[in-house]
Amino acid sequence: MRITLAEDSALLRDGLARLLADEGHEVVAAVGDAGALIAAVAADQPDVVVTDVRMPPGHTDEGLRAALEIRRRWPEVGVLVLSQYVEKRYAAQLVTDRPDGVGYVLKDRVAQVEDFLDALARVAAGSTALDPEVIRQLVAASSHTDPLNRLTPREREVLHEMAQGHTNAAIGARLHLSVSSVEKHINAIFDKLGLLNSDGYSRRVLAVLRYLES
């Protein structure tokens, strides 16, 4: 996998680069600010961009806004946001505009190497990888009427796992359910959210978007 890194902490940037190289990935570029990130992607498009949120010059949300720009200009490039906190406004926009090939994980996950690499692989494969805390904060930040009140607690658990980008088999393993039980719960979720087979978009993606927007 070809990866471009954007992180203003030289120590963390070098550590991530070494980790990825040790895992057999090619680090195309490793930069320290949002402008350099966009320039690096324009010069040599990677498979995935891994970016922090707060970077120079303002140390606010430059990295996340650069991620949105990359998704707009190079939609085939996956984006994994790696941050210490959740920037709710742009995070929601990043996830809901085009959720395929997008991830948002907190830096604490870097200590759990397998989780970080799993999120990276899912983003590269065109799936969504969201940290549970990111999902919680995005849901809590919304003031909309919750359209998911009809779901059972188990159906909410399944939808929560779907929002993190897990497959049916992975959801079954995490929740100790058979794959057929997971499929039944997912079909019930689709029915209760009014997502018909005739919808022109993936019902799975639409269900996750309803979850994040609720």
C-alpha cells in the first residue's frame, strides 16, 4: 500500500513511517503541514492519506479541511484521520459526504497497532473505519430527532458495528452472533429505517448515515 503521512509532530511522524515500512507499506511522503500534504498528493497520488487534524499554521482544523479537499479533488484516494480529539463539524462532513474509503481514529489507537493497521486496511479497501468514540461524539453532537428509536438494543449494537466498517462476519464475532443472526438484524434495521431494495444507494451506507445523523 502506498501511503502519504501528514503529522506536525516529527517524532510521531517518523514513528508512523517506520511502523508502516516495517509492515511492508511504502510511505510516499511524510509532511508536517496541510499545504504540504495537498502538494504531496498532487505530485504523487497514494492509495491512502493518513493525516492529523491540527497542523500549522493555525493548529486548529487544517488537516481535516485538507482531507476534505483531497476527497473532492482525488476521490479515489482513501483518507484516514488520526487525531487526539474529534472535530465534529468537519468530521461529520467527511463521513457523510462520501463514506467509502474514509476513517477517523483517535491517536490512542496507535498504541494498539493491530487496530490501527486494521482501520488503514479497511480504508484502503474502500470501507469506513470509525473509532467508537468518534461515533459517540458525532451522535451526541446532533440535535436532530432520533430516527432510530424503533431499533432494539441489539439492532443498535449491530448498527454501531456497521458504522465502524465491520463485515457481517466480523460483527458476528464481536457480538457473539452467527452470521445469519447478524443478517437478520441488519434486514430488520433496513426495514425499520425504511431503506428499500429499490434505493439507488447502498442500504448499508444509508443506514450508517442515518445513524450518524440521528
